[in-house]
Amino acid sequence: MPRRRLGAPGTLNLGVVAVALGVTALDALTKAWARHALAQRPVHLVGPLWLRLHYNTGVSFSVASSGPLVVTVVTALVAVAVVVVGLRARRGWPTVGFGLLIGGGVANLVDRLAATPHAVTDFVAVSSFPVFNVADAAITVGFVVLAVVALRGGTLAAR
């Protein structure tokens, strides 16, 4: 029986990596812009939509904001597990879902580790909904995509 190397064609889904890198880059750019442009005052866009600078020590949507170290460690462990499964994602929608999920997770983790104090930059505010960022939106959409694929009976990862 031939051995398969980790980098052998067909074993890793590089589409997941491409989507994740795109999300991570877009998130970093928008957070850098928000820290600069929104430092003095929020900006009203339309209706209930505002751009308002907020630093979040919790996870997505300000959940568990009391323990940033624990949140960082748990987030890193979850991210590693998602990456391990995601890099073997089936082509198509699972690639998009895992790419969004991984990219959003990595982007928030990098932002949290780079910031002092360790917090994530959020800036999109819609009415009374918690303030969020591009990475949070990517994580949410990625999860929904994967849930829809799974609920429709699709397979998420290659065997």
C-alpha cells in the first residue's frame, strides 16, 4: 500500500487556505482602518447601521468578555481543530464554509494577540445587536454554510 504524504495532491484543500487568507487580510485592513478612522467619533451610515469603535475581550459578539486569557487559549484550540478538519474539506460549499470559519478565527486570534490589552477590534454596530467585525461575520456565515451542507446530507470533509 503506497504512503500518502501530507503535502501530496488531493490531501489538502488549498481553496480553504485561499479563502481563509482573503478573510484574514480583509479583516486586518478593515480593523486598521476602524482604529484610525473611528477613534474620535462613530459614523452613522443608514438607519440602524453605525460604524463604532469597540474593543472586545470576549469571543464573537462580546460573549465571555471577563477572561481574555482563557478565551484566547480556548479559541486557539478550537481553531486548530477546525483547521485540521477544514484542510481536508470537500470541494465546493464546504471549502467556502471552512475557509470563512478558519479565516475569521485566525483573524480575531491575530488581532487579540497583537493588541494591548488583548482585545479584538469591533466596529460594525446594528441597532442593539452586539458590535462585530468582518471576522465575526465570516465565522457566522461559514458556520451557516457548513450547517446547511450538513443538514442537506452533504459530506463536509474528504475521507
